[in-house]
Amino acid sequence: MTRSVTVGAHAKLNVFLRVLGRRPDGYHDIESLVLPLELADTVTVTEAAAFSVGVVGPSAAVVPTGADNLALRAATALSRAVDPTPAGASILVDKHIPVAAGMGGGSADAAATLRALDRLWARGLDPSQLAEVGAGVGSDVPALLREGAVFISGRGDRVEPVHVVTTWWVVHPFPFAVRTPDAYDWWDQGGATGPDGGAVIAAAETGNDELLGSALFNDLQAPATARHPEIAAAIEAFHDAGALGSVMTGSGPTVVALARHLGHADELAAAVAGSFVTSGPPSTRSAGP
């Protein structure tokens, strides 16, 4: 019987994102509090003689299935790391996370692929070993391997677990994409570095949602908004609707808003058309666009 393993690949949001500057290697040093969300793709890996990847689901149309696919890159990287004899697997991604939206969808799929293949191949690698492989695939992969809230630094490869209270969020995606390299290039052209994120982390840890909402920030937001004013319009709409706070997540363009509770989140989603409700870290209630 052919064996397979299925795991969830959770989207993320950046409660704050602080950009410190460009590194000699071309990446940027950052600091961020990252929350995994209920919104998730599903990744299934199945024994096979060679690697292949297929993508289905509502966000499948714009996902590459060749060498640029991060799940496929993760699989080949893990194979090289653990076995001198090339292994293979069939990878199927059921895609629900918006693509190129600042929600870590591709990195989440890569992280899920690493976890699933580790189980399929019975390698028993510890999180640090998987993270070392993941860091070579994408900067967000080590954070999304943890399956919990984390503080990240460096280029995103230094990861520390953070215990936070579950919060309710409203997510507003856009029909256009922002490439991560473009977002950081825009920051290089005059972006500013925000405050230390310690207050944000403390508010998240203690469940002080009022303080958390007022402290959200993203250093990539101003440069992105200058080129895509729709981002600022969505943030203002959430504020007008009574959100505790609203911010662009990741490299954008997706906007997220913090709600007091599930009922409040439903009200915010109804007030800003095209939005949906989720929680982070995930609650037991399923959610999605």
C-alpha cells in the first residue's frame, strides 16, 4: 500500500514588522511577532519514485508547479539533507491562502512539506534540523515550522517561541499582488524603522487587546501604501468600523484588523466588503475566505 501523510499549512500575520536595514547578503534584518492563523492550506505527500507537485483549491490558478514552487524546493532540499540517494514524493497542495499577499502561503506550504516528509520518511528530525533546511528555502519557513506564535529576528531565520492569547482578526485581501523583493526595495528608498516591539509582545502575551490594537505597526506599510492607496483605504475603513487596530501584514498588500471577540470580528467583516474572519493562534472554529 502506498503511504501518505497530510498536514495543515497555516497562514500567518505579522503583528508588528520592524525593518532594521539591508544586509550584505541582500536580505534585510527584521524583527517581527508572527501569529499562525486558522486560515490554512492542506499539504499531502505520498510515496513516489520522483518529486512532483500539484495544486488544487480556490487559490491554485496562480501558484507555480515547477522549480519555483516552494513546497517542491523544500522537498528536494530535505532529500539532499537526509539521504545521499535521491528520494521522491508526490506533493498535493490544496490552496486556500491568498498568493503574494503577505500571509506566508508559499512558506507555509514549504514548512508543511518538510514536516510531512519527515513523518513519511520516518527521519525523526528535531525542529532545529528542519529549520536549518527550511531557512535555505525561504526566510519565513523557520517561523512557520513552529506551529505557534514566534518572535523572529535576523532575516527571519532566528526564531523564539512566544506564548500569546488567541485573538480574533478580520482579513482583507486584494486582487493584486506585492512581490516581497519589491516591498523591501521600496523601503530602501526612504522607509523608516519603527519602535522596539517589546510593548506589542507584552500586550499579546497578557491578552491586552486594547493596547495590542493601538501598537500594531509594519515598516513596509508606508512605502507600499504610497504605491497602492487601496491599502490605506482599507485600514481607514476598519478604523471607522471600530476595529481595535488595523495594519498591513508582511510585505502586503493584505490588511488585517484586530477585533474584541468573534462577534465583533463578524461585524467588522460585514462593514468592510471582501473581508473574512480568522483567529491567531488558531481557535477550534474553522474559518476562511
